[in-house]
Amino acid sequence: MKPDDIRTKYLDFFQERDHRVVSSSPVIPQGDPTLLFTNAGMNQFKDVLLGNEKRDYVRAASVQKCIRAGGKHNDLDEVGRDGRHLTMFEMLGNWSFGEYYKRESIKWAWEFITEVLDLPQERLYVTCYQDDDESYDIWSKEVGFPEAKIARQGDVRNGNEENFWSMGPTGPCGPCTEIHFDLRPEEGPFTFAEGQYDEDRVVEFWNLVFMESNRLEDGSFEPLPLQSVDTGMGLDRMAMIKAGVGNVFQTDLFTPIFIKTAELLGQNISHSMNDFYKREDFTDFAVIADHIRSVTFSLCDGGKFSNDGRGSVIRSILRRAVRHGRRLGFEQPFLHEVAQAVIENYGSIYPELEAVGQQSRELIRLEEERFFRTIDRGIALYDKAASRARNEERKKISGEDVFQLHATYGFPPDMTAVMAEDDGLVIDISGYQKLWQQHQQVSKGKDSLGDVFTAGDWITVNEGSSDSFVGYTQHEAKAHIRRYRSQDDVVELLLSQTPFYAESGGQVGDVGVIEREDGAVKFEVLDTQKAPIGIVHRARLVEGELGSENLDGDFIARIDSSKRLLTCCNHTATHLLHAALRGQISDTIFQSGSLVAPEKLRFDFSWGQPLSAEQLREIEDAINAQVRLGEDVVIHQDVEREHAIDELGAMAIFGEKYGDRVRVVQIGDGKKSVELCGGTHVQNTRDINLFRITSESSVAAGIRRIEAVTNVAAYQTFQQERSLLSQVATRIKADTHNVLDRAGSLTEERADLERRVRQLSQKLAQLRAGEIVDEAVDIAGVKVIAEKIDVESRDQMLAYADKLREKMKDGIVLLGANLEGKAALLCLVTEGVFKEHKVKAGDLINKVAVHVDGRGGGRPTLAQAGGSKPEGLPQAVASFEDAVREALT
């Protein structure tokens, strides 16, 4: 049975039993900032399971793509070490939200695995929580499963959480029962006894969780009002079992990826996969296959490479894969080619891979190129660090070395740890973490997961759904408040219908007001967000009081139409900008992120070099030409995704989730701009009025950013620039029409004056040098000068030093000056003194630089230092003679 068949049969089985088949949520969580990645099928049902949300179904089934590579659930280090663990996998799950419970769950699981999957019963084992008599009796008495093959485990009150699932240290929890399969029955009887359980032989493949308790802060348990079922079966493990192999990588889920990787190395393995699985380098292929799946799925769901948060994890996974590729012989970027096999293998199942897979490949290529430029130097540094550890008879690579590998060469610590393990070493992880935290504080780094709204449970006012959006055609709607909750002075509201657009696709959420028809209760809406429970209006109560009675009845939800219009202008402008970049610069450019707000737009795109002023002007001109032309913006609602992409030529955008039916935004005749988009737009490009680019910059390797304004904000930039031009003209005593000529004349005059100042400075330095030499003191036969001087630049300090060298022949000099609020020091040791006494200028300057909080360096005969405390210059000068005396005697 193929993996595709397992998916289909699973969903069909539970759909026949009245389960709603729900599509997989993205691996980059939406509406849940507490998660690094989606790591279980239940993530999208969290509020339902907590009793905070009700849906129009009480049974559900799904195939959820999951990533476990950080946080509580992290399998990254286990990949390749055994045949069971993966960073990215698919989880088959079925749920009951307060309806059926243990009996149905267990019996349906048994029916599916024995009748649909046809697993041999003699190779199955079961575990239950020790106190869960009900589950044990269902297995033994109703299913008829042999008691000898049922193990009772766990004692949560004494810290043993085997067969007990918890959402966290507090909150919903309950016992679970797990189903296991014996991969090697020929080895004889098996037991779950502690110390004898071989997970590589008997593998757990399905976990049935029964949430029935709420764990309190004091560790006690109270019954939940809603008893729910949450199950999870790993598709990769079941594919392994059905294939009759002992390793998840030896299945059809990975074969296309292996074949593509080997093909890039000039190898053909398709004729004998069994021989391939026995190769010594198979682990390298396996790690690459797992990691490229994780990276590709993450990027296609809106993830990005970055230095913090989940972006740093995605980068770490890619770089680990690159290292294993180097072991196989890859000397150039290759993962973006392997990613094509992932897209082709999964694109028909997960449409987002087909929609933005090629853009993801380009991001992978850019990231690979960046890492390949430093990997050789990083490996050389690692080899030196490992050699030092061995020479010093240490088993640990220092935290400083691990930090330098990460900060300078991009080697994440987990990758360094794997390399160290291969050499029989470990890393000083605590030392590294201390240095990395200091580094992030200096860099003002912050986690990308955002703030968490920690309000209490939802309070229900009216039952019903809360995800009906009518804002494409209405700016105002009559609605009922479904639920609310509050934290401090912020209230979150769910409505029966809403004109408020929830933040999505880069477009910010609408603002406005929600008020009861009689005006007794009024909210100012500050933001609108999407969440699994519905469209959430984050608001501030400005009139009336909270309470179910006060919030019952008819309310009017009204958006701020003026801000919506400006947002629409900016959103349509991003589409025009995308088309202009592809038309004017390169058709390989694609969008990698955006922000659409009332006051401005921000557009991130793939390109490896800055755009010139001329290119930016051409882009701006092309967009304004379309604005003046007045092209209609046509919206195609509810279009088949394949028709939208293949026939209409629509482009898909990163971070968006696309189903079988999509919304298409077409500008004009569609020859330039057609995109899949759920945002709000103007009706005609003429509504934009004016488009102005305000900046162009780099935000990441291979990613550029354009910021721009339209409509009112664009006109304001003209007004500001006109005002600034007028002020400049007044300042330089010119008319606005001849500002450039006047500025050119002033520049020439300044250059001439600076030349004269330099000449005078040199003459003054020559005159003053003679006076200073006469004031030199003699220390051990050497003339010593220490002087604080008034100069405007280091060049002038060097001029002083040159004149002193000419005047005194043999001697030692320290010059100090205050340059733009910073301390500057210069130390000169003549050649003769250096040769005779071996006194170095760098040693001397560092002894006195401490007085200005600085350090310096340079040649033995000339050194310079800077410091943040210019008030310490007199002390530095005064202490110099003692420093010289110590060095000479």
C-alpha cells in the first residue's frame, strides 16, 4: 500500500463515520504566536479543545504537515541516527470535541489498522496509562486484545508521564493509549519492561489521547467540562510498516528525493534501491532528504531565513543539509535542485508547493550561495578548534570557538555539536549560550514570534460562527457579538459578520468602531486579526460596560473608510510594483514579503544587488503611467486554482494558504498584473492618484526592499520636498531655480578653503613642533614628548608627528586630541629608539589609553588609539612619561 493510498483511505474511513475532513494548517503557525512550528494536528483545534471555541462540527479528521525542530518537541538531532525520527512528517488525526470518547476511538482505530490497513494482529502491542481501567477493559474485553500484550505505564503524580498527555505544565491533559508494531518478530517474545523496550524494534505509530482533566497550578487535577479525543498517527511510520522495512527513509515518500540527489552527483540508483539503502553514505542522503522537505514546506508556508526565531531554525536545518552534501561531494549549491523533487512529489497534495515552490527554490539557492562562500573557512576554524581541544587533552570545544563559528561563519551550534561528536568531542554549550545572548543584546535581536495575548477564556454571548467577512462590498454591517474576552484595557470581540478585514497577505487589519444600536456600548477597534476561532477584533471600550447582557442585541460594525481607501491604494500599488519589477528589471523577480498599511507600503523581492536611481525612476514612471491610464481592477471570485494559475496566469504569493477555489485580482487586461489575492483593492488605478518610491535597501541575502507611498502620502512627500528645497535655497542665498549652480559654487569654495586650512595647519605644526621639541624631557638618554594638541583631524595629528620626527631624530612622542567628542591618541617611536631599546609604540599607547576607555594598535614605530572619554586626555598625557620610564629601565 502506497503512502498516497494510506492518506486517502484514512480520510475516507473517518469521513464515512461523520468526521469533517479539514485541510492541513500551515507549518508556520497562524494566529498562535506561542508555537515555533505547527507540530501536531491538534494545533489548529487548540481553542476548540480548551472549550473556548465551538464549530459547526464535533468530529474532524485531517492529514497535518508537522515540523518538530525546536521548542518542547525537537527531533532535529535524532534525524539519521535511527529509522524513526524526522523533522518534517505528516500526521493523520481524528478528533471528537465532546462527542464520542474512548470506546469509539479505540474500536475505530482497531478496525482501521486490522481491516483497512490489514496489519497482522500478532505483531501489534498496546500501552495504556496505569489508572485507565476503562481503556484497558475496552482493549481486553471488547476488542479482545490479549492482556499479555497490553502494558500499563505511567504515574503522573510521581513525575512519570508515560501514556499521559499534557498541553503544558497546567491546562488540559489526560491519559492516552498507544498502538505499537513489532518490526522484528523473529527475535522472539517482547516486553515493555523498563530497560528492555527496544524502540527500534517495536515502534509506536498511533497515539489516542483522552483529554478529561485540567491540571492546576498546585499540580492537582479537576474534571474538564468537555471530554475530547485527539489522535495522531505518523504517515511516515505507517508507510514504513506497510512497506515491510525498518526505516522510515526506505519508503516511497523519500525515493524521488534520493534519486534526484544521486542524479546531481552523476549516480543512477533507481535500478537498485535496496543496494542504495546499504551504502555507508546513506545517512547523509537521509538527512538531506528530511531537511530539504522541512525547508521547502516552511518556505512555501511563508517562512523565511533569518537570524532569530523560527527563521534561524530554518536556516540551521538548511546548513546542516549543506554539510551532509559536502560529505557526499557537493562543492556548489545543490539543495534548490533537490527541492524540485519535493515539489513534484507533494505538489498535488499540498497546493501551496505548486503555487510558490519555484520562488522557494530561489530563496534556497540564494541562502546556499551565501553559506557556501564561508563554509570552507568555517570548517578550517572548526578543525583548528578540535585540534586545540585534543592537544590540550580536552574533550570539549570551547564556547568561544562555537560562538565564532556561529557568528562569523554561520555554523549553528547543533551543527558544530554533530561535527564534534564525529570527532569524539562535545561542545561547551553553556559558554556558547552566554556569549550568544550577549551578542543578541548588543545587536538588539528579538524573537520573531511576536507578543502573546494572554487573555482569559472566551465568554459566549450568542452561539454561532464568527468568520463571516462582508467587507469586500460593505463598510458597515449589522451584527451580533458572539464572544468576548479582555486583558487590561483591551477587549477581543467575535462577531456574527464583519466588514473589518483581518490582517492577511501583508495587508494590516482594519480599524473603526463597533457600537450598540442605541449607543449604550461602544468599542474603538484598534486591529483585526485572523484566528482559528474566527475574525478577532481587538478593541478598546469607550462607552458602557462589559457583560453578556450589555453585549447582547444588535451592534453596528463600521470600518474607518478613509483608512481603508488609503490601504486599498497601497495594496493595488504593490501589485503594480511587482509587475513593474518583473517587467523593467527581470521576470525572475518574485515577492517575498510585504506590508500594506494606510500610510505606506513595503515590498520585499528577490534580487541580489541594489537598484540604481535610474532603474527606480523607470519603475516609478511605469507605475504612474498605469495610474494615469485609469485601468480597471477586476476581481475574479471563487475561481478554480488550476484555472487561475494555468489559464489566467495568476501568480501566487508567499505565506498565503490556497485552497481549490481562489480569488484573483487582475489589473487592466491582465497582461501585466494577475495575482491570487484575498486583500482589498481600489476599483480603478486612477484612485491611487500618485505613486512615489521613498527608499530601496537590502533586508537579507538576495532580498531587497522598496518602500513607497501613494495618494495623500505621496502628495505630502512633494510638499515636504518643496518646503525643504525652499529652506535650502534661503540658507545658501539662492533662488529655487538656481540652487544647483549655487551649491556647486559653494562646494568649490569649501574645497579651496579646506586646502588652505591644510596648508596653514602644516605650517603651524612645523612652527609648534620646534617649540615642543625644545620642551622634551630626557629619560634614560631618550627625548620624550607628551602633549595635548588642538587639531581638527587625525591627518593633522599625523602632520604634527611627521614634523616632530624630522626635528628630534631619536625620541618617543605621545600626542592627544579631542576629535568630535572622542579621544584620539598617537604614539611615535623613532626607528633608532625602537632598534636600540625594543620599545613598541603599541605597548606604550595601550598603557595610557585606559584613561580614555580605549585601546589601540599599529606598527612598532607608529600606533594610534581612540577612546570614548576625552576628559581623560590630560591624565593619559601626564602618565606617559612613567610608561616610557618603565619601558626603558
